Amino acid sequence: MIKIRSFVTMVAALLAFSAMAGELAGVSMPDQVDLDGKKLLLNGLGLREASMLKVDVYVAGLYLENKSSDAESVIESEEAKRIRMEFVRKVKKKSITKAWDEGFEKNAGAEADALAERVATLNSYMVDFVSGDLMTFTYRPAKGVEVQVNGESKGLIEGADFARALWSIWLGPEPPNPGIKEGMLGLE
């Protein structure tokens, strides 16, 4: 009986471990998430590093209906998708809003001016983050991007153009650091 119990315990532990598909910088993320009855698959994990010292800031997981290593197709896709960020250090609201402003400016191109009001809305959702905090961006086709902070929905920002620009921050021509883009695309 003890051997059977030990075996069952071991199998349960293996199943629990297998539900975690990716780990980076001490952060584990599930291999899939459910969204409105659809399964989104973990495409890859990227590490946001800041400054020349390469200080770890957060781990970002990219979830897609269909895995892809093509940044442009991910950005343009009208399928459901999600970016899940887990912070590994403190980040002040002022720093994260500055990063959003710079990311949109570098990657939104001609659409940047048309997005200004929605970027301001995104910035209004930000808080001071600490290690272990979560931020999630979920694109729901024909609706927009839902922003969640620590599991609490902050709101929905409408527009496929906003979603494309937001995903371009990590996957566009000028990501915050090269490793985050390659990681999220599953290339590392």
C-alpha cells in the first residue's frame, strides 16, 4: 500500500510539473491557458533586461492559438493572444509608463499619434510593481486588449491597431532588448 501511495504521489508531482512548460529567471508559466473556451499555447518566454547592467525586470510569456516564430504574423494575427508578465523586481509606475511611451513611439510608426489617448488609458492602469506581481494583456479579436494587474481587470482598450502597436513593443523592430523578442518567439 505504501508503494502505491508513493507511486501516486510521484505521478501527481510529475503531472503538476508538466503543466508548467516554461521557466526563465526563476519564473514558471503554464504551457497553456484557457481563454473564452480556446486554448492558448505558450509560444516562448523572454526576459526584459534594463540598462547596460542588464538588470532583470520581468519575464514575459507569449500565448497564441497557433505557435509561431514569425514576429510580423503574430503582430498582425486576428486570433486571440496573450502576453503574461511576471515582475522579478520593483518597478515604479513612473518607470513603466515611461517604458510604454517609448515602446509605442519606437514601434507604432505612423499610428502613434492616433493611439495617444489609448496609451494614456493604459498608463492610467499602471501601479508600482513588486517582485511576483503579474500583468496580463489579452487580445480578444473584434473587441480589444484587456489589461489585468494581479488578476484584476483594469479595462478593455479597443482597437486592433492598439493591439498591433502593443505587441510590436516586444516583437517589433525595436524591442526593449533583443533577448525578449527571440525568447517570446521561441527562438532561444
